[in-house]
Amino acid sequence: MHIDIITVQPDLLASPFSHSIMKRAQDKGLLTVQVHHLRKWAINEYGQVDDYQYGGGAGMVMMCEPLANAIEELSTERKFDEIIYLTPDGKTLNQKTANMLSLKQNLLLICGHYKGIDERIREKYVTLEISIGDYVLSGGELAAAVLVDAIGRLIPGVLGDETSALTDSFQDNLLAPPVYTRPVEWNGMKVPDVLMSGDHKKIEDWRYEQALQRTKERRPDLLRDH
């Protein structure tokens, strides 16, 4: 998978893709992430990529020309399956969307900043708008990092155990069940006997019941299909 990211703050994205699972995914050649500084396509020698908004009001708006030029140039290098704008008023990211995007080959992410991007760019180029939650960040860079991580870990071969992602929270509209490791007893609290029974059917049933109970208590909205 190849992911291009357009941003005015490329340094914010240096660390998330240089460590842990995302780094291993790139080292294995399973994922390529290229970060592009929007000022490369600035309209003047001062690096301008934003201007005051029409109608007045506080906050600058990212201009059409730099974004359009960036998108057009990058689109000559590859055909994008989706051009995604990270924005608070987009569709809230969930596991279903991450699963869908993990099957794509080429994605282009646009990180908003200031008051956002000129609406005409959204109308002409953007195919999908994503929010990572009902709150506002200083820019779309951290949201882009979250999205890439959510997608990248689902690419076959990225995780050491291929089944790990399939048992994560939200994959089947249930939260994940409790997990335990050594020691068997800690501070007077013991690992449930069923997990040490060796009976895989009983363990699966226990995990499902625990997942169902946890979801009922914490996220009953997820249980419409159960």
C-alpha cells in the first residue's frame, strides 16, 4: 500500500511512522508513507499557502492553488483509490472504514490546518472525509497518523500474528474481552480457570460472553446487530 500525505507541518508526522509497527510495515515493503510539504506548491516566494476567509471572521483558510497543484502533480505519479480530507465534520472513523481502506492500494491524505481548506477543493477532489472524533485538533496531522496506523496494521503480513487484528475490539461490533498473562495469581487476584483449562471451545465461549457483557456495559450502541 502507498499513502501520500499533504501537510503544512511535516515534522509532526516524522515520529509516528518511524517506530514500532508502522516502521516494521515499511521495512518489510508492505507500506510506503510519503509526506509532502504543501509549501512546495506555495503561490509565491514567501511560501504562502493560506489567506483570509471571505465574509470575515478569525482564522486563515488553506488556498485552492497550492492544494490543487499538489493533488494534480501527485496524481500523475499514481491513481488514488481515495483522496481523504481529515476534518472534524467528516465521517467518524470506525473499524469498518479502516477495514475497507486497508484493501486499497493508493491513498492521498490531506491534513487541514487553520480554519480548514477552501470548500472548492473538497468539492473537486476529495472523495472521502474522515474525523477521528467529536473534537477539534490544531491540524489534521495527528488525525492522519491515527488513520494510517489503523489502516496499516490491517495489511496482511504487518502484524506478527495474522489473527491478532481479527480479534480486536469493534471487528465484530463487540469490545474485546479481558486478557491475562503470568503470573496466575497477583495481589490475590487469579486468572479465570477456564483460560487455563485447555478446552478451546469453552475458552471461545467465555471470551464471547465476556465481550458481549463488556459491550453491554460500555458501548450498548454497538449491539444493534446482536
